[in-house]
Amino acid sequence: MLNETHAGGVNPADCTLVIPAYNEERRIRSLLEDVSGFRGHLVFVCDGTDATPAIIGAFAGAHPSLSIRCLTFPARLGKGGGVVAGMEAAATPLVGYMDADGSTALSEMERLFDRLATADGAIGSRWVSGSVLPVRQGFRRRVESRLFNLMVRALFGLEYRDTQCGAKVFRKEALETVLSSIRSTGFEFDVELLWRLRRNGYRVEEVPITWENRDESKVMTSDAKAMLMGMLRLRFG
């Protein structure tokens, strides 16, 4: 784990974890407790209208030994826009992001960061051998996920089984090559990021992950339609 540097691992001081937190006041306290053991840097991106920034600020004040930043924006950035804002603010050579819903444990993010000792990027996957899903998504969501993955493969030639899992880490130097070209601000952002990294010759590993579905997913049917239209514009626009 990243609590200390070890053979084949990375230094926690070299890591920043970005967490988009749009109107997360109901569950952000639980997430803050979960990630309080992280010895790297935490960047929260808040672009909502509730008390999320105040809760994060209070927690940071009560835990001065932790490196916590909270970026606030007056208008909605979207999932992709929020992640990009956090990545651009990161000053470390290794940068990752995770969802605020707590589906991915901190230990899993630490394990992904360790993969950057030999790779340009590492993404958690729920659909490769070795993944553990204590609480799975519903049947409809699983079907939608597989159909979406088929479209990603057909449109972009990406061979990843799971582009949408909210657990990804990268070398900052690789991100700096592609971030200025990113056009997606919605949930299709993950696909564009991976596509542009591959086109620039970077190697991103797909890693089995332990992932526990949370009931409060913010991806709605309208978001799925927007993701599809966004991908079509990206590929053919």
C-alpha cells in the first residue's frame, strides 16, 4: 500500500487523488473518513449548490496533517469537467480520480497507484478476471454497460472491458499531453481520455478491482443518451 514506499511501489507524496463531489453533502462525511488514511494529496472538486464544500473544509480543518484541497465552481462542470479541473490543479507526478459514492475503497486506489511504477496508467475494471463485486449493479444496468462497451469498441477501437469504472490513475506527464485536447465534459469523458492516451502511444493497464455498487448512482437514462451522442460527436465531429 501507499502508506510507505516499498519495492515495486510508489511514494505517496507523489500521488494526488481527485474526487468530483457534486452535491454530495449526504455521503461526503463517510467518504472523508474512508480516505483519511491516504498519505498523498486529496483534491475535491465541488460545482454544486449544497453544503459539500463547507463539510470538506471543516474536515480539513480538523485534520491538519492531511493534504486536502477543495476547488469550488459556481456553475456545473460535468463529470469530465470536474476531473479535468482537479487534474490540472494537481502538482504531483501521479494523479488519479475516483467517484464520491464510495464504490471503490481507498486500498484499491492505492493498489492502482502502485501499478504506475511500470505503466503510464491503470484503470480499475469490473469485467476482467479477478474482479470482486460484493454488491453488483442491477440486471438492466449490467446490460446497458455491456452494450455501451460494444459501442466503445466499435467507435474507438479500445479493447478495455470497462472504461466507465470510477477508479483510474495516470502519470501526470501523460495527462499533460492530452488534457488540452479533451472536449468531453460528461460521463463519456473516460472514453475520450483513454482514446487520446492510446493515440499518443501511452500504455494503460486494465486491472481487476474490488467494487461495491452503491444505490445512489447519478448516471440516469438521459445521461446514457448524452454519453452516446457525445461519443458520436467526438468520433465523427
